[in-house]
Amino acid sequence: MTLTLQHATVLWDFLGAGRQHRDSELIVVCGSYDLRVCDYACELLKNGVAPHLLFTGNTGNWTKHLWERTEADIFAQRALALGVTADQFTLEPRATNFAENIAFAKALFPQVRRATFLTKPNSIRRVALTLPIQWPGLEACVDAPSFGFPGEVSNLIGVLGLIDEMVGDVHRIMVYPSLGFQAEQVIPENVQVAWRYLVEQGFDHHLIKGRS
């Protein structure tokens, strides 16, 4: 494995830690380019983890170039093809980031007290850190489909694209607490070293502009 992939794997492991689901009133499915998140949501629904899905997402950095419809709509069509019925899900087609995914879910389902959020593996930590800010008091966990890095990365963005994305994810974990967007998170030294190395290698396309 190359040094770049070694450092990227450190970010992958850090960002994807804490994956779990439990019996819930609602599964909130954060839209993305990776339809495996939708497939996993449908699997959990059929296994009785929760009685209802919320597909949330407009378009993001990747999907605005991939699809002409919202992520929520793409996921809903996928769910219907997998045998989920229209009364088993709700669409939220406005959210453009995790804070909005969570805030709009809360607005649509204010009575929910226990929910499972689904996202990509490398987004688990970011969703978990955003939850207490956007939906305080919710009993929540964050889960994702299980697949490996780098061998099972979505071919829609590829390994290099995902490394760019993960570098941006870590940057947001560094910066967003001071902006009130996420809870504080201590960044382990090995993650900081890996992050700096990857930035120096040119994986800087998803960094927050104007923030070191």
C-alpha cells in the first residue's frame, strides 16, 4: 500500500468510527452519491429496525454533477425498485448539508425521540458530531453500509475523489465547532499527521476556503 493510501486509511478509520444502529422510530437517510446507503436503509426497514424512512438531500458537491434530480428523489426511486412502498418513506428534498439533513428531519418529525441516521462510512463521525447541535435530546445513533477502503469505494468518485472528500471532512471537524455547527472533537495526532500529509500531496479540493 502506498504512503498516500496508508494516510488515507487513517482518515477512513477515524471518520467511520462508532457505526451502530438500534431499534428506532425513524431511519433518516442522508442523501449522497452512494446508493449503497439507500440499499442498506431498505434492508434495515425490512428487518424491522424502524417502521419509516426519511430520505433527505437536495444535491451536494458530487451529485450536482451526477444527477438532474435530488438525492432524496434518486434514493426514493431506488427504494421503490427494491420493494419499499410509498407509504414507508417521506421525502425531504431541500437539505444541502448534514446540519440541514438533521434540522429538517426534526422539523418533519418533531415527535420522534429515537432515530437511526444512515450515511456513507466516512461521514459517520461528522453526522454524530452534528446531531447534538441540531437535534439536542434525541436518542440517536449513526450507521452506514459496511464496505472497505480502498477496494470498495464508489466508482462514481473513485479513490482519489474520496481522499479529497475525507480531507475536507476532517477539516470541517476542526473548524465547525468554532462556528457552532458541530460538537467539539479531539483530533488524534496520527489523524492530524495523515491529514497534513494528504493536504501537502494536493488533496485540498474540499477544504473550507479561507480556513487554515
